[in-house]
Amino acid sequence: MPNAVWNKDTGTIVVTLNEIYNPYGSKRITFSFTLINPCSCHLSQNISVNVSDALFKVIDSYACEVVNFTESVVTNWTETYYVNGTCMNTREMSNVTYYTKTKNGTCTWTALASGNDCELPPDTKMELSAPSIAGCKKCPPSDCTDCARCSVCGECSEDCTSNDYFPLQVHKPAFLTKEVYQDSSNPGSDNKITVIFATNIDLPSGAEVHITGFAGATYNSSVAPSVLTSLNGVVPADMTNYSVGTLSLDQLIWDVKTQTATVNFTEATSSSTVYAFQFTVTNPSVAQRAPELQIWATKVCNCQGITGIDKCCVKYNSTDSSKEAMAVDYPKFYGMSMSQTWPYISALNTLTLKFKVNLKLSYPNKITVAGLLGSTTPKNSAIKISSTSSPSLLNNYGTWDPETGHMILELAANQNLVANTEYVVSFDLQNPPYEQDSPTIVISSKGFLPQIVDAGNIQDNKPLYVKRPEVKATIVQSTTSPGALNTITVTLSSNTPIRPSTRCSFQTGLDCQRQSRFIIKGLNGAKVMDGPLAIYSNSTSSMMLKSSPQGVPGTGNWSSVDQTLTLYVVGTINADEDYVFSFKVHNPNLGQTCSATQILAEYLEFEIEGCTLDIDTNERYFVVPSYVPCTQGVDSACAITVVPPKFTVSSVSDCSDVVSAINT
């Protein structure tokens, strides 16, 4: 191994070879040595090599070209040598001690030269090869415009791999990675700040990293800063989830005036390694945009007057704005949803509201739920409010105004709604007496941004959605025989509860005929006595119907004039349930095809609750006179389908063909 002497002042290294080197052989002189890079930006210089005159000796035999010579004495000649076909040097030589002339004009000789007798090769600029470099260690190109003081030597846009292999090409000390995230944008809440960094130089023990610009933050010293070994859930989904190194964090110092966090380390860090740590601040209680943060390092090294890494801007590149450090939302409600129990017209409907607040909501603040349009519940300052919190943080009664659709919820005395906790409240309102889509509902409070309440995806559960009343019916028969006793079976169902009429109980008898009823029409040719007709069912379905307002449950009223069966509702018909009943008629004696049967729904009163009897019936009841097309049975099951009378002869035969004999 050769000996070497380094001179820092001149930047020179002198290498002494251990053995003689033949420049015309196949070997090259190859050696390596290690230097510590300067701490500042440094461009690679031209590096040259020369050979000491006193040490240069040629004591070997090699081929030469003879220029001028006599047969006995070589007085003056020029020597030229080549390497890989390229002319490397030409010089004159003297003091030739031995030569042998050959026929082709060349000779073999041995020379011993020293001092000025041998002209040495001039200083030669080194030719640099391009080995592969592991990673480019300069600031990202974006910093050229956004944070000029963080740029490296030359232009940031320059391809670093084109010259980074030059000896002593050194970039400016800089942060390779510099990212800051938060875990809460709620005003007034504790907020974990995560700092992720990597440098292009090793940071020694005792080095300090500073991050400034945390506008509005209050350092929470009760929560100790911590080192992260994983960034799962910390880094936004659209950013790189780094692998992090082990960091030894000593302490965090918070400067209240400049809102700067300073951390120092008990152990050195390695260049190009990503590190991360967290500390906790309390967000301001007012909204703000994310401020510009800056990061720098001090106590890094003391060579050449450089003691740190310059200030550099921390840029936020994620689309997830909630994690941008110190971006604080307006006070607002979130996680809001509302559902209902019944989508039926005029039903007493329980509405359930869920919500959270991102800032403590204190007494005597009130919560306004707006947009509850269409309800027929009268104006009331004592609507019962149910809450899941214990003890209840809201007053037991709310204020309702049907004209504006506002429900006002008041906090109980000296109570607060804490941030990030779900609250659930319920109250009852009367559905409108007509169909409607769910209105847009908004929740708000003083100092809080109004927010639209999520109604969910299930139509029937959307608040104050009222479906259009719809009745469906099917009708089938038991026989097609002419004149036979035929059992007609009807199945009724409604998407809205139907209740028995109450008009006669508080109005004059003149209006008693205008009660909830069904009229089955189109049973052409059916024969049965006029008046009450028994209806049958295996359940209580038949007991829900009667032949007249004063009739007996379990009967219908048959009219042969228009061949209809009238059925008054005597019991509540629940929504989405099948009510099956039957009655018997005689088929006509002549054949006929399926009748066009219909059911007429008249004066149906849909379920209504919670009303006193002095409310005007025109407002209370929704009347739906409409024809319900019946789904008929198939083929012979179609109601009042009668096969014509006919004989059926399978065969005729006799017993005797004798004249005048008795023949069976």
C-alpha cells in the first residue's frame, strides 16, 4: 500500500509508490483515500497530477523509434510512446547506454536518466470517470422559487447526477425532507403536530432543529414530545409514507413570542435518513388559514464558519387540507344526521337528530334546527325533547314554529356541549297531510357555521319525507262453473295506515256516509241477495270491515243494481300488511269472460295521532277517492270467469245389433 501525505492548505496529496511503475505496461496506478467534505457549498475544482523530477527514473527496456542515428553511435533521437494507440508523450533523450538496431528502423535500448537529462511530463488534468452515485442529495427543485435560500450549488433544476461525482463537489447543507402535519383542525382543541425531516449532512449530538410560524398556537407542556417510529395514519394518504429512523430527542423549547419550537438531540443523526417527532399545541378558538412554516438547524458544525442549515420554507403538497399544520376550521357542527320513524301522511313522527361540535358550546347558547317544513304541529314553546346524555345537557322542552320550520333547542343552565362528542336528541312532529319530499334541514348556533344535516340514503327514513298513499288489491275466484257458488278472495294492502272514520262521532249524521270505505265493482253477473253479505277470513282481516257505518263488522253491503260490494273500514289497517278476506256469490248461468274488476277507495282517513277533536276535519284528514286496479287471477281464477254450460260425451255404445231385440 503506498504512503500518502495530505496538505490541507494546498489541497495536495503526495503518494509514494512502493515499487517501480512501468508506464508502458498493462497496469495502472489506482488508489483511493478518504476526506471529510467541507460544511459549505463547494464546487469541484480542476485536479491535476505531476511526477517529482528527483524521483523520475527510466531503468527498463522498451521499444523506440530511431530518428537520426549512425550505425555505431546514437547522438540525437526522439522517443515516442503510445497507450492504447494514443500518443501520450514525445521527448528527447540522451545518455543512451545500450541499443540494438533492427532492420525496420526500431531499436531496443536501455536508458538511465536523472536530473535535467530527462524532460518530465507536464502537469496533467485528471480525466474524471462517472461512477453511479447513490441518490441525489440536494433540495427539491420546488425550493428554487419558493425558498431560494435552500438551493444547492448552481441551479436546482440542474441534474445533480451529471456532476455530483466530481471530487469535492459539495451541496449546501439543506433539508432533503421537511414536512409538518397536524391531527386536528378543530378550534380550541389539542392538536398533535408531527415534524418529518431528513438532511443531506449528519447532525451531531447537540444539534438543534427549529420550526417557526405556528400562528395562534399555545404549547401544551403537559403532553411530552415524543419520537415516532411509524407514520401510519399520520401522513396524508396522497403523500409518501416514509420509513423512519430512530431519533434521540432531548427536549423541546417553545418560544411564546415567536411561536417557535426548538428541539435538540442527544445522539447524532445520519444524512438522508428520515426522522419524525411530535409535540402538542392548543389551536386558537377562531378560524385561520395555515400559516407559512420555516425550518432550520443550528449547532451543526464549526468548519469554515458554517454552523447550521439555513431557514427553509415548509411547503404543503397534500390535497388533504385538514392535516395542514395550524389550519383551523370555523366553529361548526359536524357528523350531523336526522331520521324519522314514519313516512305516512298525518302520522305523529319521531325525528332523531345526531350531531357533534368542534368547539365547546356553552350555556346560554341555543341550537336552531331549521327547514322542518310541512308539519301540522301547531306553534308550541313546550315540545318534549328527549336526549341520550345523562344528565341531560339540553332543556326538556324545545320551541317550535311551524311557519318557519324552526325547532329551538336550549342548553340546560350552566351546561356545556364538549367538542368531538356525539349528542342525540329526539322530538315528535305531525307529518303533513299530503305527500312531500324530505326538506333540506340545517343546524346552527351563534358563532357556528350553519351546516346541512345528512338525511341518509333510505327514502322512508328521511326526515319529514311523506310517501303518497297507495292501495293495492288482488282478486281471485274458486270456480268457473255456471250457476255455482263461487268464493271470491280479495287481498288489500296500503303503504299508509288507514283508520276507521270518526266523522260521525263529532259531526252530524248527514256526513256519516262520507267514511273510509272500499267499493268492489265489476263483478258482472254475480248473484247474491241485496244487503249485508258475510265476509270471511282466517285472521282478523274481515273484522276490519263492515257493510255500513252502523253495520256489523265482518259484513259487506251487496247491491245487485250496480253489482258492487261496499266495505266500510271499522278497524285500523296497518301499513304494508296484507288483509285477506272472502265472500261468496253465485256465478251466472251463462258463460262469460273475466270481469274488469276494480276497487274504488273513498274518503280514506289515514292514521293521525295526537290531535284533539276540536281541530277542523278539513285540515285533519286527507281524502283519497281513487280507483285501485285489481290484479286478477290467471285463467280460470280470474273473477267471475264462467265456462258456458255443455255436455261432455266420452263414448256411446250398444249391446245388441239384433232386429227388435232389447238393446242396452
